[in-house]
Amino acid sequence: MSKIPLARYIFQRLRQYGVDHVHGVPGDNLLQALDHIAPAGSRWVGCCNELNAAYAADGYARVRGVGAVFTTMGVGELSAANAVAGSQAERVPVVHLVGVPSRASMAAQGIYPNVIHHSLQPGGVLEPFREIGRLLTQGRDEFRSSASVYGEVTAGHFAATFDSMLRRSFVQSKTMYFPLRADLVDVGVDSSWLEKGLDDGEQGLRSIDEENILKALREAKQPVILVDRGLGIDGLKDEINELVRISGIPTFCMPSGAGMVDNSLPNYHGVHSGPFGRIDSMDYVNSSDLVLTFGPMFSDTNTFGWRTVPKASAGNPNMKLMILASNTTPPKRFSTSSTNPVTLENITKETLRRAIEMIKHNPIRPRAARLIKDWRDAGKPKALHADEPITQTDLYDKLSTYLRPHDTILLGNATPLLGARDFFLPEGARVIASGQWFSIGHMLPAALGVALAKRGLEGARGRGRTILLDGDGSFQVTAQELSTIIAQRLDVTVFVFNNGGYAYERLIHGPEEEYNDIAPWRYLDLPRAFGADRAREKFGYETQTHAVRTWGELDVLLADDKFCSGPGLKMVELLLGRNDVPERFQTLFRGAQEEPRLIRKVQS
């Protein structure tokens, strides 16, 4: 029987499923394991801290389907916990490997007064950390007790457990927490196990459920489709688009699902943002008798205080809300809606393909969407004076003309999250945006992960630019990872929206208070401080920096072919007014001051 070290087994298994890069920060409990990454055919990507590494793994997973972050126990894993929790909340499969001490070290620390570093107390060195990891990931009990890690367990047991957890991570679209003991790293396990793929566990819906979906579609007089990217639905994008195309049913994306549907389809009508969108979609959605929703994240922020959650009414009491999830468990009830949703939990590619074939043979005849105006016409750029300062009210229409096929646009958890959701996306372009977690600082290191994940991919998946739109406050949280983008010589374009602080918060409360201000940075000096000059001299890596204040300056920049098509890091500082946000969202922020009252009303 041929054997392979446990650590190499883990990295080779991950590589089989698309993980060519492992993000993290080295620590004493994982150093030996790191030696097995290169022999497994993968690369280590050292990040500035564990939080950023986990954010990068999240971005990587949104392209490849799974990402990996490797930290040391305690100080390392707790730093990563915020990002891992966000991946779990938004159903992004991230594998969190944690280097833990050897069995001998654990035995020694139990002898008073010996204490292991990075621990909270003697005798409880791992329990709090493991419990946090368990709660933030799959919530299963494989490593709940000390005996499960430090008892009479073998490397083979760890390998089998890893495979089982990884399969479940794929099936349930969840993160996983896996402690890797330092003394088991080099212990051999059966290499032939790698020749067997992981059973994907796709069971699909029962035929009766498929029939119920088709029956509901055929009986509906005014059906509508809403598409998000939660609940594991992201991997069904192609099938969802074909269903939208072949059915002709009027379709919207939820804000965090922007880009999930081909924008050129005639029955696609933009992002469902109600009165805050390019067009007001509320009346049409709420007058529909069937709302078919794929992977919705009905969070307060994603639905503007639950305003856009489909609701039955006195005029439409029989609305049917169907929530479709991919092999994961969606919420059973939304207290914000008077509509009791029907939830179907095991939508697979085959499920949708069968539905598409049935519709081809027996077409649906939906009503055309009766909308006030075409969302595409509403987004055409206005004529603006060259010497006028840029504002976010018109900025996003202008930036839409800059986008190209297969671009990946990341929206930082700042004002771009609102304005850019209405981009008209060219073929194959996609948006990455939070729908539930909304942690500021997320998207800069996520852009690192996205750019790495796209590198080396063949065909359309590997093409297109990686573009980040981020607020200045969000950017400052994780700005160090700009240095890793430079060190990895990645092609990334970063737009920093500089309004000197937290514009969201100023408009909600304390517009003149200093707690909503941030330190003034020289953003365009950062690439040089982070090693851009050395990268240029040693590797020919190019860096561009641009400050933009007026429409004329923006026009010149967007007409520059080197900026639009050239390689390397391109960083743009957009200098904006202190309280500048897109005009149509001003009322939203004013209403946010009354949010506690709104929540009480919605829940009553």
C-alpha cells in the first residue's frame, strides 16, 4: 500500500477540487504542514494577517467554488473568525485549516504550572476555540471534544474525516473547520483514497416537488422570478439563465445577486430594489401570484429594511412564494412577510435541466412585465459638464460604459454597494457583493483571492478584469493586502471613493460628529510604500495611480487604453463630497434613523 503524508493528502484533495492556492499566515503549529503545499502542486499565499487571508479565501471560493485558509490556533483562528463567519452566513465554501499543538505538548501543558502559548488557560487550551469554529462553520461535532483531536485517533481517521467534511461543505455550501495536529502532519495515509472522488451527494428534488414547481408556473397568471446568490445557488447560474430564457418569465435579481442573470435577456428587468432602483419593481412583484426565488438573502440591508421582500396583500391574498435552495437548508419562515413560503431544499443542475426540457415541450405563456420604463434606458449616462465635480448620483452610469465582458466587479461594503448594483453588465461579467454579512474591509482582500482564482483558468472563466469599488473607510480596514496584490503581481483595478469618512453613518446619525471621520491618507502613495517600485524593477510589474475630481478627468481616464486594458495594479482615488451618496438613496438614509420603529412595525 502506497502512503502519503497526511498534510500532503489534504492539500492534494483540495487541489482536485480547484484549490491551487492556500492563503494564510505562518505559525509554529503549521510550519511543517506548509512544506507539503508545493509538493501537492499548490502555492502558499502569505497574507498580512489572518483576517485578510480568510477574506481572500472567500473571494477565491466565489470563483473556484471552494477556497482555503490556514492559520495557527487561538490568535490566528480568532483573527480569521470574522471572515469565516461571513463566508458561512453567505454560504461560501471555505476550508479553515487550523494548526494545533502535538499530543505531547498537550500532555505537558496539563502538568501545573506548564501552559501552552496562544492558550486561554491550562486544561482548556482548545475547547473555546474549537467551539467557536464549530459554531461558525458546519456546526457538527467531529471535533467538539478533546478526545476527538487528542485521543487514540490515527492520521487515517483524520484523512477520512477531512473527506467527509469536505463533501458536506460542497453539498451544503458551508464553511468547514479542521484542526491539523502538528505530530500527524508527516504520518502516512493510504494514497489510493485520492483516486476516489468525493460523492457529491446530489439527490435532487423528489419528482413530486418538480411537478409542483412546473404546476405552479403553468397555473400562475403573473409569475415573476427573483434571483440571488445565497443558499448554494451560485453554482446553478447557467441552468437558472436557461430557465429564465426558455420560460420568458419576467425576472429580477436581488441586490447581492446582481450579475446572476444575463443582462441582455429581454425578460430581465434589472435589480429588485423597489422605489430605490432604476425602476420601481414593487407593484409588479407584489401583484404577482407566484414569486419563484432562487437563493434569496432576505436580510434587512439587502431588502432595504425588508421593504422589498415579496408580500401578499388584501388585493393579492393568494401570492405563492417559493424559495429554491441547492442542497442546503433555507429559513423556514420569514417573520417580515405575510406570505408563508414554500421551501424546496435540493435543487440541482439536473432538477433545472429536467424542468427546462419540460417547458420546451410545453411552453409557458407568462404576462409581459408592465413596467413604467425600461431599466436599460433609465441607466443611460447624462451629458455632464467637464469641469463639474463628480457625484455618485451619475457616477455609476458613467462607470457602466467602462465595463467589459467577463469582468468581475467587487463592491465594497460602502456607498458603491448601493450605486453599483444597477450596472448594466456585459456578457459574462459578474458582481460580487455581500447580501447578509456586510463586513467593511471584506472586498479588498477578496479581490486578491478573485484575481488569483482567475489566474490559470481556461476559457471565459479566466478572462476579464478584476475591479474593486471600495469606500475609503472600508479600504483602510484591510489596506495592507494591497502589498500582497503587488507581491503576487496581480492585475487588479481599485477605485477608492474618498469622502473622508463613513458616509452611510453620517447620513444615518451624527453628520458632523468626529466618530464618522477617518484619518486622511495619501492613498495614491500606498503602492510605492507597499513595494511597487521593487516589483517594477525586478519583474516589470506596472502600477498606475490616478486622482479624479471632475467629469472631464474621469472621461480622459476611461478613454485611456493603457488604463482600461493594461496589466498590473491600477489605483484610482475618486475625490467626492463629504456626504455624497446616490440621490435616490437619500430618503433611505433619512428613513434609517427610524429603523427601530420600522422593525417593530414589520414584526408586529
